[in-house]
Amino acid sequence: MLLATWNVNSLKARFARVSEWIADVQPDVLMLQETKMTDAAFPAGAFAAAGYESVHFGEGRWNGVAILSRVGLESPRPNFAVGEADFQARVVSATCGGIVVVCVYVPNGRSLDDDHYQYKLRFLAQLRDHVAALADPAGDVVIGGDFNIAPTDADVWDPAALVGQTHVSAPERDALGRIVEWGVRDVVRDAHPEPGLYSWWDYRNGSFHRGWGMRIDLLLASASVAARTTWSAIDRNARKGEQPSDHAPVLMEVAAR
């Protein structure tokens, strides 16, 4: 089973690119973030024509998450399963081909002294509780999406340039660590320990061509799924061309039991 996650930075603006990528790559499950559209505007019919069931949780101009699946889509759940409902459309879950799939768009945080940063930390804590409520770490689970966190300094092009900023601060890395400690592995980093592996590049300053990126889009898999993961990759080619998203898709192939 081929699973992928991709922050498309507006599905309306990039629908043609996403459709072409799906036709070319043929993922079995695709998690999307930043669709930036309402549920009514989401092109579920077009995806169905391509062979995909879908669930979308959107709010309009901002945020928005979706799961597409051609291996079944059971128990779709927008928002959190425990605690108060989040006021933004940032998490959606479903069971696809026997795997509990959680698609997430973690808040950016803006700056360490911003209320949005505290919201980010609360969101991450609630995300851990959400996953624990839906699944068992001994089962088949994949949490994928834009975490807006570079797990380690190896995941940023220049750690010194980011000191004192979000995405690399200790509290948010610790919060991500608590999700990992629940029972998931970073399958891309496990397979690719080399430096210079990024999934996001700023549109400004020629960052993509200079290699000034961060790895903030993650696929976290439970032990049973990680053990069956045969390969994983970041599709840098999808970041090229006209009007790309500033993120690249991240993929993992999981062998059948």
C-alpha cells in the first residue's frame, strides 16, 4: 500500500497539479493539508471519478485537511475524538485498508511569544490523546501531515539561522516527541539518515534551488507498519514547475501482512 501526505497550499489553486500527480504516482491513500476550501467546495466527485473515496474537513480560506483512499475509507472523523473540538479544520481521521490514518495540519506557532504558539503546544498534546483514543500502538497506525516542526537540527538547512524561532524550539520538539513515544516511528528518517532531506522550502530568496529547506512534513507509523515499510521518499519533483506548493509530497510503501 502506498501512502502519501502533501500540504498543497490551496487545492483550488493546485487541483490540476494534484490530479496529475495522483494519476502519475497512484497512491492508495493520500493525506492533504491546507486545502483552503469549504466542505461544499471540495471536489469529492472528481476524486471519486479517479477511484478515490474521500473525507474532507474544511473551513474556507484557511487550513483544511482531507484523506483520499482507494483501499476503503471507514469511520471517517473530522476534528478531535477527545477533548474540546478544535476551532480550526486541522485534523481528520479514517481507517483505510486496515490502517488507522490520521491526517494533521499542526498550527504554525508564528513566534515563541505569540498566543498561536501556545495553541500549537495545546494542539500537539490533544493530538496525542486523539491518536490514543482511536488506536492502539500495537495496531496499524499512520499519522501524516504538516507538523510545522523540524524534529532535529538535521532537519533544517541552517540551525543557527533559526535559533529562537518556531519549528525548532524545545517545547514543540518535546511535544512531538511525546507523540512518537506513544508508539510511532519517523519512517522517512529511519530509512534516510543523510542530511539535506527537506519537504518545505520558502518561496522567497530562491530557497528551493539553494537548498534552504526544512523537513516538517512527516509520516509517523506504528511498529507494525514501520516494520512492513519497504521504502519511503520525498518527491522533490513535485516542488518544481509553475506555481507549486511550497511543500513536497512525502511517501511510504507498506507491504501487506
